[in-house]
Amino acid sequence: YPEVLYARIETADGRLLSETGAASRLSGDASSISHSGAGLLGMLRSHTVETSAPIVSGRTSVGRVVLLARSSGTGERVRAALATSLAVGLLAAMAGMLAAWRLQRRLTGPLTDLSGAMSQVRDSHDYSGAARVWADDEIGDLVIGFNQMLAEIRQRDERIADHVAGLEEAVAARTADLVVARDAAEAANRAKSAFLATM
């Protein structure tokens, strides 16, 4: 096979039985693979890949076969895999950000509307309106609670206005009674003065 640079057969105890290929050149490649690890990084550095398989006879390992081959195109394949992984990761991140943005809008939109309604009530002191925020979750419960609080404030203001109106009527009635009493006292005082003058 043209891609196979070196092959050897070893016995079970590791002695060399047979080898073929460019042994003088490839012994360095094989040792570099052994030292740098048989991982992807070692394969990319040496541009070769070493693989081995056991030789089994009757369920007993009698040796192993070792092949060293060129890893032509591995760098390109790794770069293509990395580019694909990066593109998929970017797409997944964008999809996650889009989902988070939509969820954030769904959560914070009603909260922002409720905050605006509260600011308007605080600035205008007009408790006659109600917050119109459409939500059917905990935020909806907040809106319902805010509207109930506005209704209770309106009822309290109406009770206070009725009480003030009743007080004003009572004050007016008492004032009228006091005017009558004052007029009667002044008339009695004039009558007394006239009587004393006559006496």
C-alpha cells in the first residue's frame, strides 16, 4: 500500500520478527509518535499515524502487527472538522441568544409596562385608572395586585371625600346655629342695655 511507510511483526514478548519499509527514516517517526502521544496533536506534528493490532492464535496473543502510514490530508480534515464545529457552535450560540432574547422580552416586557404604569400613577397621583398589562403568569398576578391596590386607594379617597363633605355640612350647620345664637345674644344684650337705661 503506497500510504504505508513501515510495517513490522513482533512476537508476544516484543522481539522483532519481521519488518518492511523505510525503517531508517521511520524509526524516528515511530519514536516521535511514542513520545508525543498517539493523539491528534502527535499525529499532526509527525504527519504519520501508527497503529497496531494483536495477532491471536487460539485465544492466545502470539504477537502484534504494527503499521506506520502517512496521515495525508489529516490536517485539512481536522481544520474542516474544526471549522464545521465552530460554525455549528456559532449557530447554536446564535439560536440560544435568540431564544434568550425572546424569553427576556416575554418576561421583561410586561414588567417594563407595569413599571411605566406605576411611574405614571406616582407622577400624576391619578388613581382612577388601571394598569393594562397582558400577562398570565406571576407578572399577571403582580398587575392584578397593583390594580386592586389602586381600587382600594380610590375607595379610601371616596370615603375620605364623603367624610370631609359630611364635616363641611356639620360645620355649616353649627355655624348657622352659632349665628342664630349670636344674634339672639346680641338682641338680649341690647334689650338688657335698654332696660338698664330705662331704669
